[in-house]
Amino acid sequence: MRLMPTHPIFTQPVPTLARDGDAIVVLDQTRLPFRTEQRRLATLAAVATAIQSMEVRGAPLIGATAAFGVAIALGSDTSDAQLDIALKTLAATRPTAVNLHWALGRMEARLRPLPASARLDAAWAEAETIRAGDAETCAAIGAHGVALLEAVVARRNGLVRVMTHCNAGWLATCGAGTALAPVYAAHALGIAVHVWVSETRPRNQGLLTAWELREAGVPHSVIADNAAGILLARGEVDLVITGADRVAANGDSANKVGTYLKALAAREHGVPFHIAAPLSTIDFACPDGTAIPIEDRGPAEVRSVQGVAADGSVQNVALVPDTTGAANPAFDVTPARLITSIITERGASHPGRLRDLFPEAP
Ligand code: MRU
């Protein structure tokens, strides 16, 4: 018997995104896990910079924040020209997460046909609809995904050992998260869960995941990225769940670099590998993974480690001289054949059958 309501209530401990008058307040994720600092963003440039610098990060949150960025940009000028500037500026911030373009597309479709005088209120309202919709979506992904963890319990009646990568928890969304939503749902049901959290060099988003899980009381262990293979080989993982930044029509899925290696090792050792992603992450216009743009964030992030000092300042410690060659593809593509299922707000799907779940999607 299913113990959980379809939409369990998950309240973010600190809102990742909230309206504050003519501005928004976001959580500065570059300060975590040592400092919980909110930032007020009141201009288009400030919103764009926050996304580009990854103060705001995670595919669904990037999209919702960009939607509010459009509203902010229209604050004193609701002309077509200003709308164009807002859409273009925000679209250029990061290339891989399609949620950004999904949200901007929604804003444009809503605002462009309106007379200029009606655009500002409509922009704030549409952005809020996107934000609230993402929270609902996360709850639904949690409700569907928890069945995978319940199945492990039914089979083995004990601890469920999940591996994840990067951060696809509440910090990356406006709700409970995507990959972590089933984990939080299971934890709420009293299912014993342990999460393997890979640190996710070079930006170490895994440390954000560890922070989230610690705050929520979910047992977890941080591992070096390269430790994933040995854990999978030793049979210490029941299932892998990660988020995604863009899922192509054939199910190929782009996510934080390192995801692909986990999927390969999971396949080798017979461990199910799931992607948790909402419709806003699915790009039906993109036929397969080769068409997904992969962000290159430049060598500096690889040559150094970023941390937060006791005074809260973000600091970089050099690992190698500036002259050492370095490459930094920020995402990789896991081919659909390595993916057991894609968990969406409408249920879990074989990666090649996403269209069946969303027949109406453009
Ligand atoms: O570069 P980031 O930190 O924005 O990348 C985030 C990820 O890769 C997440 O796994 C993905 O956006 C899913 S978030 C629900």
C-alpha cells in the first residue's frame, strides 16, 4: 500500500527563489555549504551574472530565475526592444540546461502578444506560475520515484543505497529537487536510505548535496568522484539516480560531467541507472545527445579549488600554475541505452518512450 500522498509537502528550509517587490531574493550557492547567504537581485544584469557565475545553479532553478529576470528587466520599459534584450541576455548565460530556454520561451509566448502596458504584471505572474509549477513537479517526481526505492525494500528489506552525482536536490529547483525528491520521500516514509555523494569536481556541487542531506537527516557519505566505480563493483549501490540538464528526444541525457562514467560502471555491474527530470528538461527538438550543446567553463575552475573561508569570503586555492593546460567540459551525455528509466512528473518512462508521456509537448 502506498503510504505517501501524491504530492507530499516539502518546504525548502531557505527559499531558493522568492520575489521581493521589484526584485528577487536568491540563495548564493557559491557560499554554501559554509555560509547561508541570500542575495537580492534587482537588475537584469545582476540576474544574468548570478546565473553565469553559478550563484544560482541547477537546471530548473536557472529557468525559473531567468523568468523572474525578464520581469525585472521590464520594470521601467515594457517595449518590444526591452523584451528582446532581456530574452537575449538571459539566454546567453549558460548553454546546456534547456530549462532556461523553456522558461524564456514561456515568458515570450505570454508577453509578446500583449500590449506593452499589460506586460509587467503578466511577467511577474507568469514567472510565479513557473516557480510554483516547478515545486509541484518536484513533488510529483518524488512520488513516482520513491516506488523505485520501495521496490528495493520489498526485495531486500533493509537499507536502500542510492548513488547520485552533482546536486539535483532542493537547491537546484524551486521545490524538493529532482534526483533527491525520491530520497526525501523515502526518508519521510521511514525507509532507511544511504546516499553516496560524489564531490563533483571542479565545482563540487556534491558538497551542496551533502549539506542538504545532512540538514534533512538523511545518512550519506561524500566520496571522491573516482570512488564510484569501486562501490558499484563491490555491490554497495542499489540504484543510481541523477538529474539532467537536457534530455534529447531519444532519451540521451546531458548532466554534470562524470554522470556518463557512473552510467557505464552501473551497466557493467548490473545496477539500475535512473535520470530524474521534468518536462522542462526534455528537448523534443533535439534528436539525440550529439545535438546537445556542452558548456565549456574554461580552465580556471580545474586549476584551482574553490572554498569558503571562515569570514565567508569565497576563495580559490591554486592546484597547478596558471600555465598548466586544463580542459573543463561541464557536462557529458549519457546515451539512452545506459539509462534504465527517466523519472518525470508523469511517471517513470523508458528513455526511448518519453513522447508517450508527453504527447502534447511541442
Ligand atoms: O552546473 P550546474 O551546477 O548548474 O549543473 C547542475 C546539474 O548538472 C544538475 O544535475 C541538473 O541541473 C539537474 S538539477 C535538478
